[in-house]
Amino acid sequence: MNLILRLLHLIIASFFRPKLDPVRDVSRLSFRVWPHDLDTSLHMNNGRYWTIMDLGRTDIMIRSGLWRPILKHGWVPVVNAGQIRFRRELRPFRPFTLETRIVTWSDTHVVMEHRLVSQGRDKSPILNAIALVRAGLYDRKERRFVPMLRLLAEVGIEAEAPEAAPEVEAFLMAEETLKSAA
């Protein structure tokens, strides 16, 4: 139930937050670790990180206006690869911020970075986890992923894909290697 409440809060709050440029802006969402987010070690469950990251991607889709063509065309958001690095645990009741941004894209997919950040006692930022996700919008009628040029055009943006950082290249290469192993 808490995930539905978080999603409803996100949707309602998005009407009062500024519009996002999906190519240049970072989505920042504030959360707190609640008891139902915990695992048996009494820190945030590793699966919950992925679920919270869904909300970051949703925020970008809503606040960039991409939700309109998604609904209009019946496109489906699909994550097809992800890698996470846990750095510091998130304990009960700890506030944290999810930062989500698009780091690059290919013809049909984006690569997004998610960072979960909390504050130390001295107010310095603590990186709790960082993840890279490869995702796209799937057109069920066409039976293919929607080209990025079309997605950007739907929200009135013309942009070139930023050059991928070395860690993004390594992530994509690992994804291709794993895909060919199946």
C-alpha cells in the first residue's frame, strides 16, 4: 500500500513542481525509510531501492510531459538492464533524496543514473547507492521500441546524445555480454 501512496503523492505533487527538461535536468525526490521498507537486517531492503527508482523515472516522465504521448500511443515503459552499487545502508526513519537523470541514449533506449543520497551528522552528503538503468518505451502495436528522436520530438526537444562516461560504457558492454550468454 505504501508504494501506491508514494506514487499518488508523486503524481499530485508533480502538478505543483516545475517542468523538467529530461535531457538536462535532474529529478530530486525526498523520501524517508519506513518500517515496511526494511529487511531482516533492519535496513532498507535491496528490492525497495529498485522500486523507489521507478518513482524517479516516473517523475521525469510526468514533469517532462512525456506522459501525454505515452498514454496517447499506449507505449509501455520497459527497463531491460540495471546495475546497482550499494555503498551505505539506509536505516529506519532516515530521510534521503533520490536523484534521477538521463546520462545518454541510443537509437531506442536511455541510460539513467539513480543516486540515493542522505546526510551525515555534519550535513555532508552520503552516497548510499548508485545505479545505472537501461530503459525504453515499447510500442506494442509496432512491436518495437520507440526511437529516441521521436520521443524527444514528442516533448519538443532536439538534442544529441551525450558521450557515455567510461562506467556507462562498461555497464552497456556488460549488458551486451550477458544478453549474448542467454
